[in-house]
Amino acid sequence: MQLRTHIFLRVTLAILLPMILLVFAATYYSEQRYHQEIEAELNGSLNTIIAEIDRRLVYERETFRALVNAPAFEQYLPVIQEANEGTLHHEFFERTEQINGFLETFQQIVPSLHTLRILDAQANTLVKVRYGQRSQATFDGIDSFPLAEEEIDDERYLEILYALPNNEIGVTLLTQSRLEQEDDGSLPMLDYIMPIEREGEFLGYVVVNILGEQIDRILDLAPRSNNGQLLIAEINPDDKYRNGVLLYDDENKLRFTDVKSEQRKLQNLFDGKLYEAVQEFPYGIIKTNNGRQEIYYVEYLPYPNLLVHWIVALRININEIAEPFNRFRFVILLIAFVGVLVSLWLAGITAGRIARPIIRLAKTLKDYANGDHKARSQQTGTEEIQQLGESFNYMADTLEQAAAERDHVQNIMLQQAKLASIGQMAAGIGHELNNPLNNILTISKLLERGNKNKDERLKKDIESLRDETLRATTIVKGVLNFARQVPPEFSRFSVKQWLIDTVMLVQQQANSQHIKLKTACGDDIEIIGDRAQLQQVLINLLLNAIQASNSGSSVFIATFIHDDEYVISVKDNGCGISEDDMKKVFDPFFTRKDVGEGNGLGLSISLGIMEQHGGRLDIVNNEDLGVTASMYVPLEKTEVKIG
């Protein structure tokens, strides 16, 4: 899996996914809280509507009660009393005219009282005023008594009327009202009836029917929360015709005053769910239309002491409630999608910034592993990658340094082994050559004595023979000294004076080649070593520097302390030493000098002396010109075993 994919997945899982889950959880919680608030608001709206309806119905009942107690009505009671006895009051027509006029005026003042009736004890209609107009007494009763409506012959209906308490408002549906309903298709509200009793004598009934115009006005002005649609239905189990009929419905623009249809019943709406729900619970919530709508309903008893009740319901569209949250979720998803794209983009950039340095570092590692030990990591990328690159560079430098030290030690060991083997061989050869050379030197002396004639040519030949023999003897002596490796005699001596004395020994040689010797000696300290042998080493280094330097240049001698070693360095400004020659400078008999100027044993002997002192001898090329040769003498005496 690529680095970009890793970063993208981790960013998504660590940031976007928790954020999306948190936002959706918050919106779900908010939606539930909002739904609870909507539920409380809708229930409050229903209770407010019911309170307004109830206030109106109470007002109309009290108005009806005031009507019954009006003086004009009291004046008409004698007419009702005589009608019950089957006689016609002598002022029947006059008082009937008066009461009709009063009721017409009253109905104009209170138009919500749709129909007003005065009935005798047998429920015959003596007076009827409807829509502000009286009904003439054109019907003859059984006793040829003038009635405003046909005489009713319904024993069951009369039993209901007789059961009503006197001087109290009761509720029922008159047979006369039912007949009117069948004629014009209207379905007014139930009738308010008050049985009239005076001085212990039952006289008749006063009946009022409310059509519901004022209730329509109240409902039309009532606020609907969340664009809810109001619905009111009547539940009347004792009347199949009225049971479940819709009295008010916003969806179908049905009002209390409109003509009602038997098909528009609660049982036929919402698959009968609302009708079934109200049979079990007086209030609640149901879902319809596959859960896309909710109906909040409350049961209301509009008529005192009657089991008939209304169902007041508000129907709302759930999508309207959820729409703000759906839009919010859509915005969140859109933001999340944009966030995913941005994360991919950032992941690509971040992966590039991280991956490119890693790829370069990996290539550097491969190059280093393939032998390019100069390969180093570039310090780019993040801080951690830079630290990784620095660690690799440190490791490579450490390995290079360790390899250099290893090679140096190996060279020293190889040089020591080479010197040991050459020393053994030189010791044997030196001993074998020394005796013949001594014999030659002796014979040359005898020949010189035998040249009594003083032959010049022979004399020169004998002198040449003796000089060459002496030179060969000197070489053999140097070889023997190299092979012999005389152990040092350690003593404590002052470095400053020792340095001055040593420089003085080569000063003449330097002057002859116009070379200046410049000394920079640090603090004067005492070291432990063989003064003569160390002086021999320094003289060798100085002579090599003088011979390598150009005329008019300088040789610098410096002393200083480095770690636990005392360092004497000799620096010249010559042409330096090639890499091939640098590997052989300590080999016996290796020299870059002309024949006769040296035998190539100086540095080999010097190296042996420094090793016997527990120190070391380093020769390196300078960065600009020349060579620096350094003697490292331990500050503390080191016991060295001479093999």
C-alpha cells in the first residue's frame, strides 16, 4: 500500500469519520429534540383549538340559557300550558307572533343559533325560527291544533326527551332536525334541549340547533404548527349515520356549515388507522402514508353528560420537519466529500514531501551498499526524515572512520610484520657481509702498505676500494642497527630544551639550502622517553622536510598536547607525497632521494622507535602544499615489550 493511501486512510479514520459520525449523531439528537418540541407544540395547538371551541360552545349554551329565562319567553309559557291541555289560548296568535318576533331578533343578534324551537310536552313544534325566519303554523295536530312542523310520532324519541332533567340543558338530535338533515344534506351539530318546568308542572321544551359558523371562523383563524392540516370528526356509536362523520377537514376544504357526505367518514381515511386508534386511546400519534405523515389527535367532549365526542387532529408531513435536518446532512456530506478530496490532495502532497526524501535516502543506502562510500543523504524533508538522514550520514562517516582506522592499524601491523621479517633477514645478511667487508678493508690497508713505489694510479684505486668498503660498512651498520632495535633508555627530560638542541643539529643543513626553521613551542613540559632516540626521529623528519622544501621556503615545527599525547609536528611546503608512495614511506630501503643521498631506512627506524615508546608516527599530505609529519608521544610512560 502506498504512503499516500496510508495517510489518506489515517486522516479519514482519525478526523473525517469521527467528525461525520459526531455531526450525524448531533443532528439525529437535535432532530429528536426538535421532534419532541414539535410534538409538544402540536399538542399545545390542539389544546388551544379545543379550548377555543369549548369557550364558544359554553358561550352559546349560556346564551341559550339566557334566552329561556327572557321575559318574552315567560309570557309565552301560558300558551304552552294550555296547548298541553288541548285548548287554544285566547291570545295564542298574538303571543305566538310576539315570541316569533323576539326569536327572529334574537337570532339576528346571535346568528350562530341556527334553529330555535318551542315544543309542547308531547314534543310538537309550536314555534320555529330558522335562518332568522319564522315557520308559519300551517300544520294541524291530532286535535286540529296549529303547529309549525308536522306532528312527531316516535315513542323512542319521546322516551329520550322525557328522560332529560327539567330546567337543565340536555343534548340530543331531534327527529325534526334529522328530517331536515335528510332533506338538505346538512349535518348540523346536536340540538341543545332544555325541558321547562314551572311550579312543579312540566310545560315543554326549548330547543336550539347550532350550525357551527362561529366554530368554522375560530378554526379558520387558528394557527397550524408546521403547516399542519386540521381535521375534526364526530364519534357517535349510537348513531350510525353520524358516527365517524367529518365535521371539518382542511385537506378537502370541508367546514361545519358545509353539506356532509356519508362517504366522508373517519373510518374511510388513513386505512382506518385513526378511527382504530381513537377506540383505544383518547389521544396519541399515528403514522400514515408509509410513515411519511403523522397525525396528532385529542379527544374532546363538546356536549355535557353525553358520550358523543369529537376527534380533533392535526396532520403534518414528516418530510417538512426532517427537511432542514436533511439539508444539513446533505451539506455535511458535501463538506465531507470535499474534505475527502482535500485529504486526498493533502495526502498526495504530504506523501510526496515524505516519500521523495525517503526514496532518495533509499537510493543513497543502495549506492552506499554497492560501494559508493562517498554517498551521503541530503538534509531534506520533515524533521524526522532529516534525523534519519543525519543518522545515516553519521553511520556512514563512522564506518568510514572505522574503516580508515582499521586500514591504518592493518598497515601498522603489516608494517610491523614487514619490518620484523626484514629485520631478521637484514640481521643475517649484515652479519654475513660484515666479515667480508672487514677482510676487504684489511687487504686494502695491506695493499696500501705494499705500494712502496708510490704508484699513484694504484693508490687511487686502493683509496676508492677503501671508500666503497667503508660506505658498504656504514650501510651494513645501519642495517644491523635497524635489525637490532636497541631498546630505549627512558628518562624524564624537558621538551623545550630538547627541541632547541635538536633544531640546532640540522640548522646548518637548513641554512645551506636557504630553508628557515620556524618553531612554535607550547608550554614547557617534561616527558618520559629515550632522549637520543626521539631526537633521532625528529632529525629524520626535519632532514626529510628540508630536502623536500624549495629554496627560500620555511619548515614549521610545532608542539602541542592532544588528548593524552604530546605531539611534535613538522610541516613543509614541498610537493607532497603521491598516494602510491604514501603506502610505502615506512618500507625499509624505500626512498625518493637520489642515489647516495640516503639508504631508505630513516623512517623505518623512526617508526620502530616511536612504537617502542608506545606512540605513533603519522605522515599526511597537507590540504594545500607539502607534508606534515607528526610524532605522538604518550604523556605517561608506556611499558613496551621488545620482542
